[in-house]
Amino acid sequence: MTIFEFVIRLGLAFLLGSAIGFERQYRQKSAGLRTNTLVSLGASAFVLLSVSLTGDTGDPSRVAGQIVTGIGFLGAGVIMKDGLNVQGLNTAATIWCSAAVGCLSGVGLYAEATVTAVAVMLAHLLLRPIGRKVNAIPDMPEDERTGTFFYGFRIKCLEKVENHLRVTMLDTIKSDGNLRLQSLKSFDNGNPQHAFVEAKILSYGNRDRIMETLAGKLLLEYGVMEVTWEIEGQQSEP
């Protein structure tokens, strides 16, 4: 391979990686212009290294396979989990695509690399407004929503009625086959006369009405001062 061809392939990886990174930088994502450019350049350079060392007898696809694995670790660094919410998946996927563009440029597939880069940018530019419109569609009624829901219950009561309230809550959970108790604990929070009962409940499908009914029932119990509940997370069905 001549130095001219080397520069052409590496230069194309630079330009296409920059184009992808510019859109990410404009959106102020954590992996922007420089990250995507460097990923594309690095992937192209590794493929070019394989081609330069082995010539026509080598197999650049073996290096490309290792690049895919390595980029997976790099992409994991931009993924952040906050409870059950995950952020950064689009950015990680974009980094992965930038590596693919670099590999295509490195093996001399100029047209294919350009088409891939354009497709990545169009996916961000065109699908973003479509995704927003889909999110704006009214949700299904509560009793029709599916997926896994995670509820949190907190009760403040007199210490002497704590066990009774725990039994009442357990009976309600056992009566519904779609509810599962994940944890149930009590503490006095520094005041031995009062008790706080906290429960984590998993539900297969929306059970807001049952939670409201249970909260109302507990509030009517003697010694109960406060009952609160909330949806702490939700996982949609794939």
C-alpha cells in the first residue's frame, strides 16, 4: 500500500467521523466531535495496520472483530444508569457506528463508508422528531398498561400496631398474583414510640388502583399517621 492510499483512507475516516461527531457535538452529547473522530480514525488505523503488515495474504476482518469488542468497552463508559432509567445508549451506539465507518474506510470501501456515515446522521436527524411524536401519543389507560412496575410504600405509625400493618400489607400482596414483595423493613428513626414501615413491591402490569386502595385501607387503621406510595421505576415489555 502506498502512502497516498494510506492517507486517502485515513483522511476519509477522519472526515466521516467528524461529520458524525459534529451532529453529536451540536446536540451537546458527552461523546461529540473529537470522540467520534478519534474512534473512526483509530478503527481505520488498526485496519490499515493489518493490511500494511499482511498485504493480500492477511485477513483484516480479524482486526475488525477485535475493534468491535474494544469499542464495546468504550461505549459502556458513556452509559449511565439512574435507578431504572438508562441514559447514553444512543451515544454509545453512535460510537460503535463511527468505528464501523473507520473500518470500512480502512479497507478501502469508500462508498460503503460514506453511505454508512450518512445513514448514521440521518438516523439522528430524522428519527429524533419521529420519536418525540411517538412519545407525545397518549398512553394507554392505567389498567391496560403492561410491563413491570416497581412501587415503594412508606408508613408512619405507632410502634404497637406495626406488626398488624405488616400483616395487612402482606395479605393484600398475596391476594394478587401479579404482585411480588421485594423487601419489607421497619425502623424507629430515633423515636421508639413510632415506627416506619417501608416496602418494595414489584408488579406485573399497572396496579395503581390497588396501591391507592391499600393506602386508603391502611390510613383507616388505628395508630397510622402517614401513608405514602410511588412508582419508583418501570420496565416496558420488549
